[in-house]
Amino acid sequence: MISETRCVGGVWDGIDDDGVARIEIDRQAQMNALDGAASGRLIELCHEWAERSDVRVVVVSGRGGSFCAGADVAGMAADSATGGGFDESQARRIIENGSNLIGALRSLPMPVIAAVDGAAVGIGASLAVAADLVYATTRSYFLLAFVNIGLMPDGGASALFTASLGRARANAMALLGEKLHAPDAYGAGLLTDVADDADALDTLVARATTRLLRNPPNALAVTKAALDAHALAGYDAAIDREIAGQTRLLQSPEFHRVLAGFGTH
């Protein structure tokens, strides 16, 4: 039974009697793309749950057939049009918001499961891959198409995807904007498992949470930290490089032209 349920900033959350906490992004008109309110709510929940001993597992998903289509570029376009583009402080605030979101998720001491159905794009792809266990339906895909709009991968993507896929495959996603479909993502080591459909995905996630709940929380937390320390040893440096690079690119003429194009549709 879910003991707490609420929707704030386009994000549903609840905690059941077993200590399984759930986050569901619900901005379906935007394919669950994140604006400032949604990102802020996700960060708030992660910080809150990190301090709660009764939260044993966290599950992140999206409603309506999309996991998360990245940042709300249309909303950014509206803000840019109002202010005549982004200055350095605005650009840095935008990129730090995404970095803080993934950092908050990664700071959770308990295991985090991503249940991906549909698009996982941009910061949404990072949100999924930052989880400890990543399950997806066969129709799902992962996309780092930043370069197509004059930007670079952020939210820790340069570290997360390289650690999971290796340099060659990560380069193809980041430099060529190649879409990685779930079956290929599983074969390449990005996913824990693949399900045929949403019902089968729920079954996989339920099976994983049941197994995790059988294990001592402290053992899980220490094991998770040890694995992360090895696999993502360069994560903090990657975040610093992403913040510096993306701050410049968010102010670039190429990106401003992309934002202006959104305003014409």
C-alpha cells in the first residue's frame, strides 16, 4: 500500500509500507521533459529521502509512454525570447540545475531503479543511467542529441555513458547523435534487463525490489558506494567540464538560433 501520494511540479511521489519510494514524472504534453519546477521537485525528493531510514529502494519512471524527453527546450526558448538570450549567470544556472539533479539522485544511499518506457533523451537519459539498476521496454530508446542543437551532453552523461558503454559507443551517441534502442542498449551493457512491454517492465521492477528488500540496507549502501567509486571515479571532474563547456554553449549564436526557431512554431 502507498502510504503517501502527491503531485507537485509535475512529479508524483509515494512511499509504500515496505519502504519502496516511487517518483513518476507526469508532464505528458511535453513527453515528460523537465522544467525548473519538475527538476526542483526531483532534487527536493532525493534530498528528503536520503535522510529517511524507512526508504529502502527508490524507483523512477515516467507516465504516459515516455520516461523523460530531456529539458523543456520550448520553455527555455520562451525565457530566452523574454530576456534576449542567456547571459553567463543564467546559462550557468541552467546547467547547474541539471547537474544538481543527477547529483541528488546519485547521492541516495539506497538502491535506485529506473523503469524506462519510451524516450530517455538528454538529461532524461542521464536520469535513467544514473540509477543503479536500469530496466526498459523494447520500444524505449536513449538519445544524446545535444550536438544537434549546438550543445554538449550534460548531467554527468559524459561520465555515465562512457562508463557503461565504452568510449567508441559513447562517442557515437554524443558526436553523431545516434539513437540507442533498448535491445542494443542491453547488449552494450547500458541496461540491467529488457521487457517486452509496460506490464513486463512492472514485473521486472517488482522482482528487483523484492530481492533488494531482502538484503540489509547497510550492506547495500556500502556495496553501492564501492561500485560507484570505481566505475565513476572521474564523475566529479566530468561535471566540472560539462558545466564549463555547456555554460559557454548555452550563450552561443548557434544555440540562440535554435531557440529562436522554437519561437516560430
